[in-house]
Amino acid sequence: MSAAAAARELVAAIPDPELPAVTIGDLGVLRSVEARGDEVVVTVTPTYSGCPALEAIRREISARLAAAGFERVEVRTALRPAWTTDWISERGRERLRELGVAPPRPRRGPELVRLSVPCPRCGSASTRLVSRFGSTPCTAHRVCNACGEPFDELKEL
């Protein structure tokens, strides 16, 4: 395995600080990993520019790569293109559902309007928004009309 591939594997497995059941690789926050000798440059795109978890992600990337023997680590932040929920992997979407968070559906284009948010517990499309503010800045709070369970929805960005 190349140094870049090994570094990418280490970094992609880092849990998201706010949604630890999902990795930064699964969320699509990890954009690229380049390795040259003992130097690694990692580029991340936060889910939004004010993401409070970004500094914790940067520290964890540096710590994991240093522990693996990479002497020089640079973590860059790329805000363009902006992160999109389309970058969440299928594994990430499944992990979010298991966590009880409704993952956004992949968009087919910018014109797609999300008409319903299915309940991650029972699958019903009959849900309602309670608050645009959920347990983390990336989520909104919803409730299922069918099973009555409250849940978070990962906001579409």
C-alpha cells in the first residue's frame, strides 16, 4: 500500500466529532490526501464554514498521522466547492439511519425539492419539522406522525 493510500485509510476512519457513528470519510468531509516522503497534506471541507467540529477534526488528523510515523502533516481547509450532502457515502447514509438521524437523499440536480423526510426508525414519509435547530448545528429536529418518535434530520447543505 502506498503512503498516500495508508494515510487516506487512517484519516478516512476518523469519527465525526458531532456524529461519531459516521466517519469524516463517509460524510465526504475528507477531500484529498497527498503524501510525499514523510510529509502528508490532507484537505478537508467542513459541512459548513462555521462548523464547530473543524478544529477537533484537524487535531485528530494530525495526531493519527503523527502516530503512524508521518513527521510533517499539513491540514488544509477547502471551502470551494462547498460541501454537499451528495458527498455522503451510502455507508454513511446507512450509519446515520442506524443512529436515528434521517440522512438527506442524494440530489439529482439543483432543482430537486425535498418533499418529505422519511423516519429513520419506521420508514414512514409522514413526518413533520419541529425545529430547524436539532442536537447539533448540522441537524433539524423532526417527529414521525406514524410512530411518534422524534429524530434529527441532517440538514441539506
